[in-house]
Amino acid sequence: MIGKIDHIGIAVRSIEEARGFYELLGLAIREIEEVPQEGVRVAMIPCGESLIELLEPTTPESPIAKFLEKRGPGIHHLCLAADDVRAADATLREGGVQMLRPAPTRGAGGCWVQFVHPKSTGGVLLELSEAPVPS
């Protein structure tokens, strides 16, 4: 069901301002993508077998903007790679786990994603992500 840590999401006010630190570490942004339905721009930075995802709000109403307003920049979520997000969603719901959305949705890179409420994970916002099938 779960394969690896896919990425760690980090809320930033500006991708352009934040990227310099990661570049000093020898890491480079692979791609930047806007996810309009979430009101966010994301920058994916490969780091070993996982990614660092920088999350920059594009609207003041976005969840990331609200996170930054309340908590400031920092770790927003941990994402685990799942081979079947819909099945994982159903299994977790059956186990009494609280999910944030009624069903998985499309996220960055065309992945199917679902979020587990921090109340069910000991305080960590957990994302489950299923990579799109290559065409």
C-alpha cells in the first residue's frame, strides 16, 4: 500500500526567495507548477529517493496562505507514496481515520492525492499520493 516517503511539503512565502538555501546545499528545482484548485505554486526539489516540495500561496484564501499567516514558514505536511490512493482512503476510513476531503483529488503532477487529518496522525498533516500512470 505505502511505498516510501514521496515528499516533505514546506510552506514558503516565495519560492524564489526560498530556493537559494536549497541550491547552496547542491539541490536544484526540477520543476515549478501552479495548482490553481489549491491556490498554490509548487517547486519540486529532488533529494535522494524523495522530494522537497516548496509551497507558495497564489491567493490569500489558499490553505497555504492561511498556514503561513497562522504558523509562518515551515514544514506543512509529510507525503507518502501510495500505489492506490482510493483503496488507502477506503481502508483508513473503515479504520475510523478522519480524512480532510470527501474523496481523493488531483494534485501537482497529475497525482491522485488525499489528506489525513492531523487529529488522526498524532498532529501531522499526512498526504497520500498516487503517481499518474505513464502514457
